[in-house]
Amino acid sequence: MVKLVLLHKADSIYDDEPDRVYDFPRAYLKAVEEGVGDWAIYYEPVKAGRRGYFAAAKIQQVIEKPGFEGRYLALIAPGSYLPFDQNVPRLSKGSPWEAALTDPDGLPKKGGAQQLAVRRLPEAEFTSIIRRGLPANLETIEATRYDPARQGIDDPIIPFERPVVERLTSRPYRDVAFRRKVREAYDYRCAMSGLRLRNGGGRPEVNAAHIRPVERQGSDSVRNGLALSGTLHWMFDRGLLSVADDWSILISRNKVPAEVSDRLLGPTGKLLMPNNQQDWPHPANLKWHREYVYGQIELDDPVPWS
């Protein structure tokens, strides 16, 4: 097994879905097969955008792409994809993170290796990029972010150095990383009500909801998330609400009184979208929710408006 860098462009001719599948030509088959069972880091090239290294995922399997001779698909292990809390810039102190992209003088090489869509990544370089993109103390950062009692404390917090692979596999860590990215994408505003509420300490009241739950093969991609207020999150998870292909909010009218939905939802009746289209909910995730959750769940607990 070997760790890899996978080049990804949003407007690529290849059918990439970073949290599900990576589409690539035969030239990279040997390298990708070596990466099966190990982790890969996604990289956005300069001409495609500003993200640099932006996420990690584990490669589960490689198959031929049906109907496309000479093309292959790297299937991503369900639940392994995790966007970085901070996108990692291409250079660190003027030098590339990858030795394969670095000239002897420490400056970036031109052309050649930099254009490879799949690159083998030494363990030390993988660790350095993960450490930069997913801080060891992310849970502490989030827990103390809006805590007035901690403001003004001068003593630095010495973080527990969580191993990098544990950061990628720990459910509590991943939950924090997912919540931070989803709420940031929606500018801390509920996607259904349009409200941006904060408590007295400045803490956002909005939740981060998985559209397709992780335990049902959902991912921690922002495209599998919605920023929702507590009550709307509860309703969404219990199938009382969903979202149509045109972003209209669907309401289970036989379970949700009109006076309740009229108070809770925004006037347009449509989902409020992130500014960055790359963060918009994936239609496949919304379709899954409509087919397997919306209107399918019997309510055992009392409704919050009763």
C-alpha cells in the first residue's frame, strides 16, 4: 500500500465525486492500485482554484469504468472522506510539501511532475499535510471558540498530539470537523428558515445535519450536509421535511400543521444555498433522503410544537 495525491478539478472531463469515486485513465492504474486500502489526499491545481490540498479519503477498490475503455474508477471507502478544516496551500515557506515537486534549491519544479494527476506520497509528507489541514487540537479549538470564560487566558494550550490517522478515523473528531465546515459553508445561517441566531456568548445556534447518515453510507462531505436550526434538524432527520431537485422544501403535510411550517420556514419555501457552488447539496444525497427518510419514519417521541 502507498499513500497518494489525487488531482481534482471541479470542471474536469472526468466523473470525479471526491467522497465516492475518482475517475482516472490507464496511465495511473499501477499507482492507484498500489494505493488500495490506504489514504489519499485531494489536490486542486493552480488553474482550477485556490484550495491546494483540501481533503483526504481512503481508496477501497479499483474497477474498470463501465463503457469507457482505458478508464478506471477508484471507489472511495464509505465514510472515509474528510475535508480539511483549513485548506493547505501548495507551498510551505516557499517550498512544495512534496519532495517530488521540489528542485534542489527548494523552489518548485516547473511542469512535469506537477502535472501528474496521481502522485505517490511519502508517509512523512502525508503526515505533514494532514497536520496542517486537520489540527490535532481541533476539538479544543471548537469547544473554546465561543467560551467567554476562556477569553484573555494567556497560558497556551498544549494539544494532545492525536496521531494523524486517528484524526481521520475518530468519529468525535470527524463530527467536529464536519460541523465546522458545514456551518461555515452556510455562513452560520439555517438553510431552511434563513435565520442566523447566536447565543449571548456568540455561539451559533445552527446545527450541521447529515443528509444521508454516516451509518447509512453517507459521507462527511459538505455536500452531504445542511446547516439547520435545532427544530428543523429534528424534523429533517425524522422525515417530516426534505428537499426537492429544484431546492423546494418538501413538508409532510399530514404530520406537520401548516401554522407550524409557516412559522419555521423561510418565505421563499426554498433552500438557502452556500455561496460556493462546490458546497451545494449533492442531488444524489437529497434523492436518497426523499426515498428512504421522507415520510418513512413513525414518530415515537413527542413533536416539539405539541
